[in-house]
Amino acid sequence: GIGAIMEVRVEGVLIGTVQVNSTTFADYSFAAVLPAGTATKVTVTFTNDAGDGNGGDRNLIVESVSVNGVTKASSTAVYDRYAYDGLDTLPGATGTMAWNGTLVFGFATQATVGGMDTLSGGSGADTLAGGLGDDLYAVDNLGDLVVEGLDGGWDTVEATVDNYALTDNVETLILGGSTVVTGSGNGLDNELIGNAAANVLKGLAGDDYFDGGTGSDTLYGGTGDDSYFVIDAGDDIRELANEGTDTATVYNIAGFKLAANVENLNTIGTGLGGAGFQLTGNELGNRITGSSIADTLVGYAGADTLVGGAGNDRLFGDDVLVVRARSDLFQGLGALMEVKVDGVVVGQVYVNNSTGFADFYFPVSLPVGTAGKITVGFLNDAAGGGADRNLFVESITLNGTVKLPSTAVYDRYELDGVDTLPGGTGAMPWGGALIFDYAAQTMAGGDDYLSGGTGADTVSGGRGNDTYVVDNTGDVIIELANDGTEQVNASASYTLSDNLENLTLTGTAALNGTGNNLANDIKGNSGNNRLDGGTGADILTGGLGDDTYVIDTLADTINEVLGEGNDTVETSVTYTLGATLENLRLVGYGWIDGTGNGGNNVIEGNAGNNVLDGGSGADILRGGEGDDTYIVDSEYDVVQEVADLDDQGNVRFGGTDTVKSGIDYVLDKLVENLTLTGSAVYGTGNAADNTLVGNAAGNTLIGLSGADYIDGGAGADVMVGGLDGDT
């Protein structure tokens, strides 16, 4: 009923098994990778003997074996019935194996190597074996058999028949012709390329690459990390859960939504009419990468990474509402459109495009598991419904679900919701609102990563703890309240917008980082940074560089490591420098005080009356305007008061100032008063009208010129008035 089963091996490696059904001699071809430079042993084995070798049972008769054109007759082979010693004797004629056994042929050293062959068998059911090298096979009959050995090169089949599947050790399948055909790969990393028709390509196992061509193709990835190149918006990618990390790259498709269970989405091309691309993710944590023009990237659910590239991009991590609208213009202004979600305003925009519909994006935070209402209102109707300012709404899209105005209720006065649209579906020629119902939302926000690229981008992460990359001061981040803890990494000076918590400056440039009314965590880079946390209880970390910290509450915290630059604190409240900070500058007009540390500090006052105390180092104290008090405890402390000109050009001095000194002291020429503290003994005034006050010790107080007032205090004092009328 069946013929003999023949197995062929080269150096013990099985290269093929075939059922020999012919009663006359026929050729059977096998592809093999021969060991170059060494002799080769070929074995032909008979595996399914039917009887005892004594009559008309199943026998295998081998006439010869040829390797690369070199033919060996079976008489030159050794027969091994039991595959033990190779010393058995053939029971029949030469080459006849009447029972199971093996013929062993020896071939000399092979000097040939494989080439890049093109094989076409014609219209019949052909057997094609290319051998070594990167071979190309033309298959036009489903019965064609392509035979390739392991490591025989990168081989390609161009098939014009339906339901063709790559055989073992062949890597690439190209569908030829122009008809709809199905093609399948094998367990390797295959390339599967369609034609212009609507093909079905199946990858099976391996990390496969798909290019369906221009038709609306169906692409099955299978297991492995598959890649899809899509040039037709109608392509349907089919992936099951947990089948690898897959990537789709789309070319010049205006809008594309990632299929289920595919992780990554990229776009290339120049856009259609210069317009950017809209790329939309799925329920997974996607990585979506835009092009060099202005793209819109929407991640939806999952912890997404959105990278905009060049261009002024719009990035939305989670829930997003798209209103497609246009308006009639009236006196230069478009229709003012207001969007509410469950009664809360999420955005207002002037719709100025009068020639065609455009998309307007609004990040929203939808309550999970609860249905609600979306209201699109028209706020600035110009007249009575004629050729004035009108608003036209074509559709709204919420998280990929499209709703038409015909599914909404129109409410002209926002009272009862039972009015009728006068201008047809979606046309509002006077003020009012369209009210859409939305179903309960099941998608929760993810921890998204959003990088808009080099343009002035608009990004919104939605729910979750999102990370934003900012490289342009024109970048706009939109976050709603209570949507997570957000991190902004900025390579340009940046001010946190509402509802953003943390800011880190990157790179080495001198940048500014500014917070908001939240409790922000702001970190500098290695450059000279200015860090201002805003009104919250902020944590400011400068890092390397000569940094400036802006403090407006004692709840602010500064983190600096010793030796990380010459740093300055600007404060509008009374402040004492931490141990690793160098300089303190009081700002504003409040009567506040500034205190140094054990280092050599520079402390500057503001326009108010300040008390400046440098601490134990060699400090420079500058009071500025106001009646300032200087605390001096070292001969190396320097008090500086500077005269300047007022608005009328008159010389203006910095108030009536006092030095409180714990050491012997001589007043600077622009300082008026001196009080000795601690163990100080000697105090000397200047040419101004000074007030000199001693301590409990026996002091020597010298007024010099000027009408001085001298009070020695307790102790046996020596008081010298000097010139002018002293007291």
C-alpha cells in the first residue's frame, strides 16, 4: 500500500525523508550544507521493511547517489543492516535492501561553495533546491517543493499561488501577481510581503516582518516580536495577548489606531498636504513616535510613552475628547465653543475655521465606571440665526468612540433640553448646547511618558503619574486636578503649569525652573540655575553650578551639598542660611531679617528695616534702603552702606543704620550708630552724627566729628566727644 521510507543524512544530520513509491528508478533531490574542505559521508537508510526479506514484500533499491554532480554507484557503498559495524552483506542485487539497513557512501573533499541562485520549475509540481547562498525561488504551483538546508543562506520564495506556506529554512515570502492570495511563514524570523491586492499574511512563530502592500491586508503576527509596515489605512493587524512585543510603522496615513495587543506605533512620511498625522494607541502601555511635522499622539489607557519629534505636536496620554467643528465668521471673531464634562468646564476655544471642519482637542478626566454627559455649547451668537456667527458641530469623539449630533439633545436655553436644531444636524445658528451621553468608562489612566520633540508642543498625560519632556519654552502641559503626581524634565527654562508637581532641569545650560501653588519638588542641572518654587511648601535642589533659590515661605526646603557652587538665596521672609549655602539676599519691602552660617557669607538687605547677621564667618553685610541693623562678631566682617541718587537726582543714603558689635569697632562712614555687645571695649564713630552705646565693661567710646550722643552704659567708661556739640 505504501512505498519504502527513505532517510538521507550528511555527516549524521538528517536532511530529508521521502516515501519511494516508484517501481522504476526516479531521482529524489535533497538540499544539504556540505562541510567545506573535508571528506563527506552520505547515508541512505531504509526504515519500514514489511517482512523478512525473502519474497514480495517492501524493498528499497538504490541505484546511485550524486553530490554536486559526482556520482557514486551503490556497489561502492558499505551496507550496514544494524548500523553497528558496516560489515553486513546486501542480500539481493547491488543496491537492493530487502530489510531495514543503511548504505554508507564516501565522497571526497568538497571545494565548491553555494551561490545566489534563481530557481523556477515552470508550471509543473517541481522540487527546487538552491543549496548554499541566498537563493530566489519562483513558485507557481501549490505542489512545488522548495528544499533548503539549515544555514543555507537567506532564501526567498516569490509565490503566485494561493495558500502558500514557506518550507523549512526559507526566510522570505513575496506574493507575486495582482490577485488576492494568502501566504504563511514558518518558525523562522520571516519577511512576508504582499502585492497590491487584499492579502492575508500569517507569520506563525518567530520575529516576523510584514509589508502587506497597497491593498487592505489582514496580517497575523503569531508569537514573537513582530514588525508591521503599513501603507494602507485598511490593513487589519491581528495579534493575540502575550504574543511578543510588536511594532507597527505607518507611512503617510493621516489617522491610524493601533490594533489590540500591539505595543508600539511609529509614523514616517511627509504628511498629506503638509498636515500632520494622528496616531492612537490601545489598552496597552504603548510607545508612539511621531514624525518631523505637527502630529497628534493619543495613548489612551496604559502607561504610554509618546514621542512627538520635530513640529508643534499635541500629545494626550489618556482620556481625550475631540470636537470636530467649524463656524461662520462675524466681525472677525469665530464662534466661542465651550465644552463641559458632567457640568465642569474643560475648555473654551474660538472656532475660527469657516471653510472646513477641524478637530479641537480637550483632555478630560472621566469617572471610571460611571456614565455621564458631555455638553458642547455656543456662547457668542451674534444675531438672530441668519448669515451671522454660527457654530457647526460635525461629531465628537471620546476615547475613540464617535458620536454624531443626531445622537445628542439640543438645548437652546440650557433649561429643558427639548429644543430642535433649526439649521439641520449639528448646525447651531444661535446660542445653545448639544448634550451627548457617554457610557461608563472602564479604562483607567496609566503612568505615561510624553516627549513632544523640538516644536512648541501641547501635551496632556491624563490620569496616572506622568512624565513630560520639555525642550521648548513654548511647550504647554495640560493636567487636571487630582490626576496623579507628574514629573517634568526640562532642557529649557520652564514654569510649571497648574496641577503639575515636580520639575527637573536637564543638560548643562543655565536654566530657570519655576513652580506653581502646589508643593513642588524642583531640581537643577549642572549649570547656574534659578529655582523658584512658587507659593507652596517646596523642595529645591540646585546641584552643581552657582544656583539661586527663591524662598517665599519658611516651609520651603533647600538641598545643597557642600562644594556644589557659590549659591544664593533670595527670600521675602526672615531666613537663616543652611550650612552649605553662601549668599542671602532679602527682597521686597518687608521688615525681615537675614542670618548667615559658619561660612563666609554675603548678606544683602531689601528696602525695609533689616537685621543682618553674618554668623561666625568673615561676612559682607549690605543693608540697602531702610534703617538696618548689622550684627558683627569678627574683625573680618565688612559692613557696606552705599549712597545713591533718587528720582530727582538727589543723594540718598540708606537710612539710619546701627552696628551691634561684639568686638572693638570703628563705624564705616555711611553708618550712623554703634552698640557694643559681649566683651567689646572700644567703639569709634565717624564724621556723621553718631550714637555710641557701650556695654557692661569699661568702654572707651570716641565720637570724632559730628554731633554725637554717647552712652557708656555700666562700667567705668572713657567717652570722647570730639568736634561739634556732643552729648
